[in-house]
Amino acid sequence: MKQIITCTMVLSLFISYGCKKQTCNKTNTIFVDVDNISGDVSIFDIFDRVEIIPLETNDKSLIKYITKLVCYNNNLYIFDYNLSKILAFNHSGKYLFSIDDQGGGPEQYKLVSDFDIDTDSNKILLVSPIDSKLHEYDMNGNFIRKYNLPESRNGAYKHIKYLNSDMIAFWTFDYNNRLKFYSKSKNHLVNECFPETDNFYERISTPLFPYGNYMARPVDNNIYEMSADGKLSVAYTWDFGKLNIDLDKLVIPPVKKRNDARTKKILLEYMEKVRTSEIINYIFGTSGGNLNYIYTQVIRKSKDVNIFYDKRSQQSLVFEKTRENAYFYPVCWNEDFIIGFMPELSNIEQKKAAPNAILDDENIERKNQYSEYDNPLLIKYYFKK
């Protein structure tokens, strides 16, 4: 009944990607043989224990898609783009409240495209792209206010990243400068950057702001960092040697922008060739990191290849699945843990995401109690100390 939008390969109609070279200095390069996949990586080489979190299911808490998950003050805040709502749960999955104010009233929003949390003043921030407004709610889901964002000349606001008490980053559909830095105190945009070419390449959705103040793109080996004063730089670069993508030679499917059956068929066929690496060597699914690790998931030859780079040993673990036959689908990073999910669930998919070999008896029981009519199950991985 419920689905989760995966971090690896998600269908959406059109996407643009980072083809413009940025005027930034590379500060760190991570060299990886992405084809050297190990079959001997245990989940417990990285994590101490794994916990299943069932999200409470009732009439108010129903989730269609988990588009984004933010963990803050031991609570889980989930964005469902299709329902245009935010749902809050505590750390064990108990439902707390929803922000579901779509409409035309003075305190309502027309649509929500993204959200983030103001960690300085404890507010939930929602972007309403149709009318370029930012809505503020308290941490109990009560409306505070909404205000106009500066007009984006060539395209609507899409994604939001709260940087500090004054600075917010927005990703927009202005292809001249997709990333915009907004100062609350000055009430205007203090910087605009990151041009892209408006191409519909394939139906992919990659988390734009995957963790911290970092930004990632589907076919860009650079991971970018946004500073507190509204600037962008290259934080680190993945180097896959001879497999690295030559963006200048990237082929675009020869179809026009139209939403008809023929176009969809062409794009789906093209996307399958992308996933099997017939057209492009790889694409990035998602990224992550904390004090000890830098992470990415690469889709190559129809495999979701996980790369954990250990900053302490300066070595990488490269695997599709662990020794316990566990596949890995992270959605939220923390210093102490990662929260992942079980994809669209069947008995087979349950075994892929959380086989019994990585769970204790209590968590096996939690998994076994799942019904197809329930909200999704989350998986919490606690890092080894």
C-alpha cells in the first residue's frame, strides 16, 4: 500500500544535471575502483546494531511516498510530496502530528515542494513554489507566518537548505543560476550560482542536499559545500579513473518536451540503458557522510554499489550487498546513526533490506508484524564507536 521514493533510481519526468564547470578548487579527491566490489563486507564492519522502526499507521498518519526524512531532536519529520504534507513521528515511530494545510486560505499553502528545519529558532520551514512563499511552523505543527521570497526571474523555487539563522539556500528552476542564497536579515538574494543546461536526460531523482550543508548532482563527481556566508565550493571529488564521465560527450535522448506515451516509452527505454551502463558508465544515487565516513551510492551495470570511505584509515569499502545479504538504502545521516528504509515491500524485498542475520529477535519480530497496509518500515543503523 505504501511506497518510498528510493535514493537510487526514481522516476520523474524531466531532469537537468550539473554539466557546467564550477570555478572552485578541489580540496580532496577520493580514488575508487568502483568495479572492485567486495562480497566480504559485513554490516557489522561499520555498524554496531540495526533497529527496525515501524511508523504508526492511522487515518491521519498515512504515507504514500517518503520523499525526504529529517531527524531532529530525536523526532522524525517526513515529507510526502504527493500528499503535499509533513508528518512527524517520535524516535520509535509513534505518530505525533501532520502539517496538511493545502488550500487557498490565508494560512494555507498551494503546494509544498520541500521543507527543512530552522535549528536555531526551532521552526519547520516549507517552500510553496507556486507563489514563492516560505511558510513557518512551530515544532508542534502550528502555523506561525508566511512571507514572500525574492522573485526568481526565470523559474520557481524547488528545494530548501537551512544554513544558519540568517542564510538559507534554495534550488530553483532558473537554469542561469539554479542555486540561490537568501539572507533573512537583508531580505534579498546575496548570491546566485551553478548554471545548468535545461535538458531532460532521464527520469532520475537524486537527493540534492543529501546531508549537512552539501550538494550533489546525478552525474557530477564533485560534492559541493555551501558556506554560512552564501558561497559554494567543491568539498571533495570522487575519482573512478578511466570510468569517469566526460560530460561534454554525454548523449541526450532525441525527444521533445511532451508528456505523451511515445515520449515516456523512449525515456523509459533510455533510462534502462543508463542503469545498465550502456550509455553512461554510472550515475550517483545518493551521498552521505559524517566525521568518520564519506559515502556515495553509484548505479552501475544495474547494481546499486555502496562506497564507504573511512576518513581515519583512508580506505574504501565497496559493496553491492553485505556478507549477510543485506542491501542498503540510506535516507538520513547523523553522527551516531543512519536511517534507511525498506523499499516497496514484499517478502523478498524485506529480506534484501533487513535479513534476519542483521537483526536481533526483537527486531525480527517487529519486521514480521508488518502488513502491506501499514506505513513503511524504517531501518536505523547505529555506527560502531
